Amino acid sequence: MKIPFFHFKGIQYGVKTILSGLIPVTLAIICFEMLIDVGPYQKELKTLLLAKSYNFKMLIYYIVAGFAHIVICSIIIYHFFLTSKKNAPGTTLKWTRRIRLACLLGMFALVFILDAVHTNIAVFSHDRLYILMSQSPFFKSAMKFFPADFLPLFHFQLFHLFSVYPFVLICFALTVMVYGGFYIGKDLHDYINRDEVPNNEIKKYISNINSALKKYAQLLSVVLVSSTLSTVLFFQVPISLLKGQAIKSDYGGVSVSMGICWGVIFSLTLLFLCIYPYWLTHRKITVLIQDKRVQDDPELEEWLTTNKSFYLLMGNTKLIVSVICPAAASIIATVITQGL
């Protein structure tokens, strides 16, 4: 009996696409661990003086942006879900659901574990916020630990109550990534593993692949832009807790840099989520060009050769714009929030 992962090409394509998308954040985590010592910074944070008042506007903006992010993700997840089911054989659908669920649980567990071990990127992304918020009376209820502060029999601390909201936002984005990976994996399987395409249908065939890839990249770009906006606003939440303009400026500077950092990571994530699908398509077109039937049709061969560069990514202007959007959104959102 064959192993399902190798037996079902669509599932294989989906899993490989998802794993490719993890490369940018993995590299970012490694760089932060190797290049930054967060110990002195954490000690300094605990000595900062807090103001006696707090402006809740950034918190409200963040909550609203997060809710919008959840709605956007839910719509796109539903679209990927319905499309993945379309014309799928029962056995394939069964294994797709199983492996997709395993990928989702694995992603959620990975995020929780990386947060629990307090990697350097986690310290700069949210731990530094929680250090300030836990010292403020304005967040006394929100910063209670679960289960220690809610269940007297349990004395260990798993997470802050406030951290549930950003964790949920991350999980929704990861769910889009997983469902999107299986969506494009199924489409690639339907197109790329087609044995023979008549000459008069090749242009339509390539057009259909292009349409699927373009929709996939654009929907992911929308989600990553909404993720970026929520992240930038999240970093701004505790700034008005600080006392003194100089301290606010120093702390806010780190928030700005981390907002842009995550915008770049999200852009690279989108790029890596597209590399494998586009490479598969480029390989399929190369095979078509080498087909004797195509070589006997000079006009079609020239058309395929011209359009092949589109799948080398750098020849695809619309894809480049989609990839740049999250990084651009981080910069624009940062500038806007500075004036709020």
C-alpha cells in the first residue's frame, strides 16, 4: 500500500507549498537568535516608568483591525475550502481533510511552542509589550494567567488572557495559508498531471493555470496585508502607557522597526508560497515546448517560449506587486499610526 502523501500528487504539492512558506520566518528566527541579545533589553523594560493615564485608542484600533482580519480570513478560507472539494474523488478528499487537519494542528502547536520558549523574535514581537502591560492597572484583568489565576488547583501558567486574541489572529492567517496550499495543490494536480493537451487547447490551458495562480497569490496577499495592519497596530498598544516623550520615542522606534520587519517577512512568505507552484508550472510549459507536436507549430512554440518567462516570477509584474504589498502596508500603516 502506497503512503498517501506520495500517492496523491495534489496533497504532495500542497504540503510542499506550505513548507516553503515557513522558510522566511524560520530564517528570521535564526537571525534574531544569532545576532541579538535580548537580556539587557528585557531588564531595561522592567525599569521604565508608567504614566498614570492610558489612551485606549490604539487598543480599540487593534481590536477592530483584528476583527476585520478574522472576517477576511474566514471568507477566503471558505473559498479555498469549497474550491478544494470541487470534483475531488472521495478517497482524495478524505486524505486531504486528514493531512490538512494535521498541518493545521502542527502549525498551531509550532506557534505555541515557539512562543513558550521565548525566542528573541517573540521577545521583540510581543513579550516586551506584555512586560509593560502586566505592570499597568489598566491591563490587570487582561494580563491574568491561565490556568493559575482562574483554576486554584492549577499553579502553572500557560498564557496571558490578552494573548489569546493575537494568537487567534495568527491562527486564522495560518489557516488561510494551509487551505490555500491544498487549494493550489489540487489545481496544479488537475492541470500539470494532464497527460496530453491538444494544440488548439494549449493557450486556454495555460490561461486557466495562470488564472488559478493569480487568484491564489492575490487572495494570500490580501490576508497578509490585513495581518500586517493588525501587527503594526498591536505594537502600538502599550506606547501610551509610558511616561516621558523620550522613552515613548525609544520604545516606539523598536515598534516601528518590528512592524516593518514583519511586513517584509510576510512579503517573503507570499513569495515562497508562490515559488513552488510557479516552478511546477514553468516545468510543465518547458515539457510542452519540447513536445514534437508543439515544435511543428512555430507560432505556438514562440507563444509558449514568450509566456514561459512569466512563470520565472521576475517576469510577472502582478505577482511582484502582490508580494510587495505586505511590506508596503507595514510602512504606510506605521506612518499613519504615528500621526494618530
